Amino acid sequence: MENKEFKIETREETFRVAKITPVEMLAISTQVDLEKFEQTKVLYQFALEHTEVLMGEQWKPVKTPGKEVYVPFGIEQDMDSLNKICLYFITEVIYKAFQKSSE
């Protein structure tokens, strides 16, 4: 999985998808059911924990794994931006990975 950088229109920061192991990808694929709250919660946490934001010259996770710590400051109150990050992750990482493997 390459670390492709991306932007969302509601933020000025640059984001990228962090490294994801094949085992993590296989495991998260079982959580793709947006009809079920717990599975959706796991998927969104995974997306935010595996998306990084460029802060100065360092890449930091948008959500610190296992904690409710978000970067950049205040983004946890910006539901529109968090939603856009998660939708990017789901469509550009999860769906594309499994679409390629089924071809």
C-alpha cells in the first residue's frame, strides 16, 4: 500500500494513508457493514488511526490508536472533515484493495 497524499476541501492540511499490513486489511474487511453501528465504529476508528496528517515536517495519525486524541487540534469537532477522511479511506483504500483482489 503506497502512502498517497490527499486533501479534502474542508481542510487546508495534507493527509495520507498510513502503512497497513495485509493482516490488518483482511481483518478490517470483516467490518465493512455500514448498517451495523459497532462494525461502522470499528471501521471509522481504523480509518482515522491509519490516516496521517502533515504537521510541520512530521506525519502524525489523525486519531491516536486506543485514545481519543486527535490531530490537528480541534478536528474532533469537525464532523464534516472527519466524515470526508473516512469516506476517502473506505472508497480509496478498502474498496479498491478488495476490488483489485477480486479481479
